Amino acid sequence: MLTAFARAFQTPDLRKKLLFTLGIVVLFRLGQHVPVPGVSFENVNQCVNEAKGDQGLLGLVNMFSGGALLQLTIFALGIMPYITASIILQLLVVVIPRLEALKKEGQSGQAKITQYTRYLTVALSILQATGLVATARSGTLFPQCQVRDQIIPDQSIFATVTMVICMTAGSAFIMWLGELITDRGIGNGMSMLMFISIAAGFPGALWAIKKQGKLADGWIEFGTVIICGLVMVGLVVLVEQAQRRVPVQYAKRMIGRRSYGGTSTYIPLKVNQAGVIPVIFASSLLYIPALIVQFSGSQAGWAQWIQDHFVTGDHPLYLVTYFVLIVFFAFFYVAISFNPEEVADNMKKYGGFIPGIRAGRPTAEYLAYVLNRITWPGSLYLGLIALVPTIALIAFGANQNQQQSFPFGGTSILIIVGVGLETVKQIESQLQQRNYEGFLR
């Protein structure tokens, strides 16, 4: 692997792509530490230090922003507006016939959908930035901080609009950086920036575990977490690489005097076809009741019930609901992202068939049957990966702050491993084009 890495830097064009990606990453990390105009940087740091990892409802978004959200920097919104816009467009493609027709037009239609995604990203950024500034001004962002009302000293309309514009511009700039990586760098740009945002919090979280440990000055706890993390990464890699290969045979066709086709291939159906999207959907949906309670300020019985069952994240009802939602969204996302009838029609058009299965509707029914069977273990795997770290910490008596600051959470592991595998595969494919030995050999 080290030899392949050295050869990647010895190849001029590949080295240029790697250095360009590294430069964008450095610029992205610098922007995550530039505060928004009008924010008291000293008071924000004091509130973040007093919170000590208790990030409440904004913990997931703060993780995706690399810690920039609670610091109120120009990149505070991170990559989340673009992710949300992309998911919404994917759902609308199934619902709106015009978008579905654009998707079938090929590259030109996809470019139009990408343009719609950019517009929606800016609109969501304005909405989220306004909500974040309003939350910070009201003191709800750090409810236990003594100087929470002094985070934004100037609460005039002009200062508020300036902050919203800066955060929206930062989100649009992040979107542009991600597209630059996709076009001129290595890997998918948006996924790479998400990877960097999550991985940036790992060293601090691991060192916090070492400092809080009691056995051998915390080194035993530190080593145990590292070993458990490596085991989880290995298991995630094993399942993420697993796939069901449906064999496909193409009949020979005579065009003029030449014979085409007659080849054998397969359709790779991944066990985890939905990726990490169901976990993000389920987490976002479970935040809605807690957000309603937080912004309503109600002390009624229903508000207290939600506070006890859905805010702390360690109640059995919360864990069961979280697991059920992950399984549901896994089937839902697979159903809208993979169309067996479309695949069967394309196979029939080009003379392909599955051995033993008739072309057309029987092929679509067979693909749907196989996809349904492999989605069950994939969805259960997602639910277990998302819940096992939390359940283990609860079993060992960890408090809420330790649960939230644990670096090897299910969502972060799934994203990091998935993006890492795709990036390594892309580098390896480019090395193999130049007759070099790849990373995975």
C-alpha cells in the first residue's frame, strides 16, 4: 500500500489531483475557524468549554460541520444544506414527472437537476442561518452558559442580516469547493468534505477519553476504544463490500458482418444499498419533537414526556423508535433509488437476460424479490451499527456527555468508511490505468 501511495505521487497528473484536493481541504479547515462578523469569539469559546461535549439537539449537525456550528463561524452550516437539498431532489424526482424526464435525458438533464440542487441549497442555507442566529441571540444555543446572552452583543437588524448573509455565502462556498474536488481532484467532493468534517473531531474526542480515564492515567480506556473502533471499522468494511451478484447473459447480435454481444456479466446489488441515508433520515426525524419542545418553552405534561423519552437519547423507547425508523427508511430509500422495472427494460432493450428468468416483467419481479431479501440484513445492520455504541456506553454507565463525545459512533463510522473506500477505489482505478499495482492488492 505504501508503494502504491508513493507511485501515486510519482505520477504527474495524479499527484496534481492529490495536491489540489489537499489544498482544498486545508482551505476548508481554515474557514471552519473564521468567526462570523458580530459574534463575540471569547464568549462563544467560554460557552463551548462550559458545554463540555453536551451539544444537545445540534450534536449531529455540529459533527457534520467539523465543530464549526457551535463556534458560529462562516462555515457553521457545513455541508448539511447541500445534503438536505440533494436528498429532497432525489425524492422529488420520483414524485414530479418533469424531474424524472430530466433525469432520463442524460448529462444535460442531470446538469439541470444539479442547478436546481444549488438553488435549493442557497434557500435552505438562508433558512438554517436565520434559525441558528435566532437561536444564538435568544440564548437557547447554550442554555447552561452564563454569558449566553452576550454571544451576539449587537442584536440590530443590520447585524443579523450580515450574519445570515455570511453564513449563506459560506455554505455556497463550501458547495463550490466540493464541486472543484469532484471535477479536478480525487473522489466525490461533497463526501470528501463530510469525511474531513467528521474526522476532524476524532483526535480531540479520543484525547478527552484518555483524560477522563482512570486506569493507568486513562491509557487503558484509550487503547480499548481504539481496538473497539478498529473492530467496528473492519465489520463495516466487510458488510459495505458485500454484494449479491445477479448473473446477466447478453445474446449475440449480427450487425452487418460482425457479431456483437454474447458476453456474461452481473448486476451488483449491495447488501447496504441505501448507504448512510436511512441513519441521517431517522436522526433528523427524531430531532423534530425535541426541537418543538425546545423552541416552544412549554412546561406541559406532553413537553416533559418528550423531554424524558426523546431528548437524552438513552431511553429504551427512543432506541426502539430509532431502530424501527432506520429499517423503514432503508426500504424506502432503496425503493426510490433502484427501479427493477427500468433495469429489466434496459436489459431487454440490449438483448440481456438472467439465466432461467424470462425477459421483461418476470425479470423485474425477480430483481425486486432479490433486492427485498438483501435489504433486510442491510437495514438490520444499519440499525445495529447505529445503536450498538450507544447501548454499550449505557451498559458501562457512561453519562450523556460521554455518549455524545464518543468518536466511534455509528453514523460517523459509516460515513468515514464509505467515503474512504470510494476514494481508495478511485485512486486504485487510476493507478491501474497506468499499469501500476493498486492499494488493495
